[in-house]
Amino acid sequence: MRRQALAAAEPRVRSADAAIVCDRLVRIFSTAGVEVQALQGLELSVARGDLVALVGASGSGKSTLLNILAGLDVPTAGRASVDGYDLLEMSAKDRLRYRREAVGFVWQQTARNLMPFLTAAQNVVLPMRLRGGGRRAGARHARRAADLLEALGIGDLADRRPDGLSGGQQQRVAIAVAMANDPAVLLADEPTGELDSETGEAVFEAFRTVNRELGATVVIVTHDPMVAGEVRRTVAIRDGRTSSEVLRRTVTDEDGTESVSEREYVMLDRTGRVQLPHKFLEALGMEHRVAVDLAADRIEVRPDDVDAGPGPGRSTAG
């Protein structure tokens, strides 16, 4: 299952053109005269057709970023584009069109995704009707809804209302609703947060289907280790910036046995700043100040040892 998941998350379209680009993105909130900087120069690029997980502690800025990408919020400064749309320069009319056509969104709370008085099929048809298409579009909309529900493994539930569906089934219908108008990008905020592990796996399989078979770029904000560990790329956000990411790939040894190889990287921004993982800093007792040396092929960072006096390659400049 793990190898298949990673294979499904490989970008279907390899292009220099990215689906999502964030460049020094800033979002400042003001409450009772106090300013809170939720995003502090965040940089992120997501290739077309990729499947990416965003992780981070509460308050790190990941949900703020997702709301901006979804067109539900506007950044304070910087640059952000999704599928060619400039998120800072769109008019109100453009923003509405963007939310209807270019991007799909799945909330954690199922009640926010579905109309309770409509069937599953009717919920999927609704975004298409809002987009328009003329009097003869009804049959086409119905076929599209049926195809999406079938692709996500719930075609037999088309006539049920949300109260007749389990939590996992509701989330799969919500994914179909988000994909109704064939958006280039699908965003999800903790879509498995209220589900058990088995149900969560079924929902995540639906995201893999959307990514693999429908060609959508998928970005999922999650605390779920199962989700974060099953994608090709997991990006960590800390203090309003992308701090590190894990890249995974399937490798085959000389005996033909396949396994998953993963490596963690820290992110280097335009000013040369990096956020070192807390576990590394704690292991070596690093805080406040560290020693940095330039070797022939790497930069070495070590605990501050100024009291030990200068050593090879160290500077006495303070």
C-alpha cells in the first residue's frame, strides 16, 4: 500500500510551470490594536500534478496559507499565484470565478461541505449549476456527478442525503463536490481529522484517485501521520515560514525488492535563513548562538564553543 501511495503521488505532468507559487508571502491580522503576523515571508512552490501534505503546529500559519490559496483570504504582501491566477490582484468578480472554477476546497467539518437537504448527486451537481451552462446542461451535469461518485467508490450512494452517509462517505462526496467543475487544484483542511484510521485511509485513497486519474494538484493540511507519511512530499511550516520538507521515493535494490527512501531537508530562503529542526538543536543543546564553519563541500553548524578558544578553521571575530 505504501509503495502504491507514493507512486500515485508522483506528478503526472512534469513542467517548469508550477501550479502554486508563493513568494515572500506575508499575512498580518490586527485584533484590538494588536498585530499578529501569521505568515512571515513564506516561500512555496508546488509542481502541477503533485500531491503535497502541509504539516505544522497549531498557529504555525498552515491554515492561513490554505485560506489564501483557496481565495478565502487575501495576503498582506508578497506574491501568490495558483494556476496562473494572481491572488493579490484579482477583482471580486475574478475571485468568485476563481473559487468556482480554478480551485476546489474540502473542509474538515462535513457539515460545511454538503447541503443537508440534497442527495449526494445533487450536491455534486450544485457547483456546476452555479457556474452555468445553459438549459441543456442538466444531462451533462448529471453524467459528470455520476462519473465522479463512481470514480470515488460511492456511485451506489448517489441518492442518499448526508444524514444517510457515514463520515468517510460524506468526505468522499465532498471531494466529488470540490472536483465538480474540474479545478486544477484541490485543497483540503484536515479532511481525515474527525475519522478513524481505516476510514481516513479510504478518504485519502479518494485524494490519490483525484491526483492520479483526474490530474489535479492536491494540497492537504493535516496532523494525521498516515496522510503526511503517504505522499511524495511533506512540507513543514513553522512560525509563518516553510521550515523543512521530507521527500520520498520508491527505490529498488539489486534483488528487485522495493522500499521507500525518504530524506528531510531544511528550507533556505532568499536571505539565506534556515530553520533547523528542534530535535537537532535539543540533541546538541544549541540555543541563542551557534558556531558556523565553511568546509570545502558543506557548511558546518555546531554548538557555541567560544570559551574553548579558536580552533582550526574558526574565527576569533566576535
